Amino acid sequence: MFADSTQDRQQRLSELLAFVQSKKRDNEVANLEKEEEKATEKETPPVSTDQQQNSTEPPIKKAKIAPTVSSSPPRPKKKAMLPDYAFDQDDKTPQLLDLALKPSVEVRPYQQEALDAIVDRTHADPRQHVARSGIIVLPCGAGKTLTSILVANAIKKPILVVCSTIIAAEQFSKEFLSFTTLMASRTGMFAGAKKWPYNGPSGVLFTTYTMLVENKNRTADSKRMSQFIDKTQWGLVILDEVHQVPANNYAKAIAKIKTKVRLGLTATMLREDEKIGDLETLVGPTLYHAKWKELADRGYIAKVICTQIESDMTPIIKTAYDGVAAPGGVLGHAHHLKSLLSILNPKKMQICQRLIQYHETKGDKVLVYCDHIDALKLYAEKMNRPYIYGGTPSDEAAQLLNRFQIDVPPANDELPWNEQARIRRLKANQISTLFLSRIGDTSLNLPAATVLIQVSSHFGSRRQEAQRLGRVLRAKKRNEKGFYSRFYTLVTNDTGEVQFSEKRRQFLEEDCGYGYQIWQVGDEHEGGWTVADNLDHTRPEDDEVQTDPLTCTIGGAGDRPYATEDEQRGLVKFLNALKNINVEEEEDETVTAVVQNKKKK
């Protein structure tokens, strides 16, 4: 009853491929137009780099850091469309912007090297200093935001910051105010319902890619802000999560903005389609690329133990799963129904519950990711924990994120009564576990997070895997002896999750240097489960956790979700009744890649 007709599937695939091809043609036309416009512009000759470090830490070995990494080696190297910018010679762009770094800010050696790769200040005459357009690749949690602020501080001209989400834009704004002497009145916001320009002739405006795309249904305030962006001559445009720029209409929107320098930031130069090479033309070449493992070894980002936990379906869910007709396409109802059955496998949910209970008991802060909104809500309901997804009001989401960041000191009877009362208030307000949809993949700065559990993902997206891993690389405890962040991926055997997980896991192992251990969960045993532990050679000897989360007994753990056959039948009935399965929208790169792979087969 869930099978899509062959005609419907072919129609959907045809429409999807036509859409993708149309966008590709639009990008090519836009690129040709820009090349013609810039062909007559005079470029400032490049000069060498300078070393101005604000830190006494020893520099990272240059041999380990590739300042120019080509994203498409076989293709001829492209130059950035924008010429090098001699910012101190520019008298036409609005007045200088006062955003000096606060004295308390510590610049790490690799951040200084990234700055020097973008801003060349070696010439004795400051008027000959130049900034070049390009991309900085740093792991999540390594301080991409501060690095971009260093570039903004050097140029001191009007700045436009483009982010992937409203939450990211608001967080970027807070970082600017935290790291610099910039006045709040000199910041503007064009994201969601917040729409105001900065005061004065020069400032910093924060927006999202979505807000830049032309829309016939714009409100009066949106039209006014859009005109403000179009009319302003920007000194610097910062493109956060720059790998998104080739998608949809973003490239056209970015190309029409008048700016002297484009600076792209990303943790992963990855797209599942073939458009990542377009960034060389749209933004510029990769000018700095730091290695994940090296920064972890030096304590700049947390060391992580990655674990894939594999479990079988319960018989009732397995029967329902096998009873769904072959989905045929990647967008059909049957495909999503099978995905939900594998995500909501009761055994997987019970394992997730146990991981949360174990790590909360140890004082960890846990993030749980789920791409399907229906499954996300069920998980959060059964675990009695809050969740954030695309439909969560921004104020409510900000409040939940702030509560997640609350750090409660250990209780002590010898403390004064007022201090004990304060600790009790903190404990009552804090959140130890937060469920997130795909909206939490990028730009969330949550240094309290030490554990991440992934119960579903977006096909085999390698970039999403790296982005989610990045949520626990910022851990405040990263320099404590014997501390490791935890990254769990829960997989249901004999489903499509296995294939997609393998692709994602291979990327972390081969490209990022993270080993993976495999836990194969068996039958229940003494309050937990039996676990076959297939260790990898990189597992640290001082790991005290090992398989304890699933094998130990936790007193007062409460009932497990969907533990009875009646509850499982009720779950199947609920899922069968769903007419519209909710999955948060995402740029089309991964879906396109999957569709094309299926066509080849």
C-alpha cells in the first residue's frame, strides 16, 4: 500500500534532475558574466606575508599545514574573481570601522598563520598592505569566527557576515561583540524577523543565505534591508559555511553584492555533488587548511572516541519494515517510512536512553541528532528531554541553548547558604541533554557538549558527519588528563543505515584521522546488554568508559521505551497512519548525488 507507482517515481526523478541541471546552467552563466566584468579590472600586484603573532605558544609545523589545497587537482587552478585589495589606499569605501581586539583575546598560532595567508602586511609602507579573497579551512571548534574577525580587524571597512541559519547569525554577532570593542549600535541584523541596519556610515551586518535570495513576497522591511545590502560598498563579505554557496540561488545572490574581499569559512571542503570546485571562482582559492588530528594532539580541539553501535530490529518492527514495498526513489513516502522504522527501532531507542542516562550520571552534556522531525519528537518525548528543530521559535531555541551551557559546580555542605541556593537554582535550570534536528549541524558554539549521539543522518553525507563531530570538539574539558569527547552513531542492522554509515565513517577514518570502534549489541543481560567490541588500533589505552554504558546496571533507570509488543504494534500503527513525513529541508547536493548513483546502477 506504500509503494509508489513507477510512473510517479520516474516523474519525480525527472523533475529533480531537470531542477539540478537548470541550477548548474544558471551558475555557469553567472560565472561567465562575472569573468567578463572583471576582465578589465586592474589587479594590485601581490606581495609577501608578515608574521604578527599575539601568542607565545610555539607555532605549528609548517609541513603539517597546507596553505593552498586544491579542491579539484585535475582542473587548472583558478584565480579569485576579485583582485587583491589595498585597503589603506581605498578612500571611496566608507569610513574606517573601529573593532579593535580586546586585550583578553588570545590568538592561536594557526589563526595568525591563517590571517597572514589572507592579509599581506610585509611591505614597509602600510598603504601597500593587501587582502586577498579566498577560503580558510579549519576544524569545527578551532576558532574560524575569531580568525575571520582578525581579517575584519585588519581591513576595518563595512562588513557583511552571511551565515547558514538565524541562530548562527545571532551567535556570530555575539562573538564580534565579545572579541572586539565594536559597539552594539554598529551591528545590524537581517535574519528571520530581526531586520535593522547598523547606525553610522560603517558597521557589521549579519544575515543568512536564505535572506539574500530574491523573493517576490518580501515584506517592506525585507525590501528595505535588501536595498541597503545592494547599495552598500562592503570592504569584506564573510561567508560562513561557504560550501553552501554553490547551492540553489545562493551563488547569484552572493555574486551581485559589491565587495572588495570575499572570505569563505568552512570545516570541510566537501559537497556530495560536483560543485565544490565552483568555489574557486565564486569566492577564491583555499589559502589556509589546518589538519584536524594535529590540532587535537596540541590540545586546541578535543580528542574524540568514535563508536558505531549496531543493533537488530525487534521482530515486530522487522516484519513491518519488510512489509513496506521497495521505495524505488529517494524522495517517496515508502522510503521515508522505512527510514522511520529503522530510526525508531525500539532497541536503538533503548540504547540511546541508556547512553543518555550513563553520561548524564558522569556529568556529561549530551547532544542527540535526528534528521526526521517525527522521530525527533518521539525520541524527545520518550526520553523526556527538550528538542530544537527548524520550527522552534528563535527565542525559545536561544533559551534552550543557554540552559544547556549552564555549568553547575559540585554541591558542598560547607558552602554558605546563599551559594548553596545559587547552585540549586542552576541545577533546576540546566539542561544536560538536548535533541537537535539538522538545523544544529552548523555554527553552534556549545563548548559544554562532551557527548554526541547520532540516531539518524542525511544519507551518506560526509560533510554532515564532520560537522556533527565538530559539536564536541570545543569541549571545555579537552585539556583535562584522560578526557575524551564521545561520538556515537546508532545503526540498525539490515537497513539502508548500514551502507550510508559506512561511507560517513570511512571519511572520518581516512580524511580526519579518527579511528572507529564497533559495538555489536546482543541480548539483554543483567540490566544491560551483551556487547561484542571490535576495537580499532587507535583506541587510547586510558579510556575508562569502554563498553560500560551498555553493559552496566543503572539503578532507577526507569521504563524503557517501546519495551512491550503492544507498544511496538502501536508504534507501527502510528507510523503507518502518517500521511506527511517531516524531514527538514536541506540543500539538494546529497539527494542529487544519491539519485545520480541510482541512475548509474
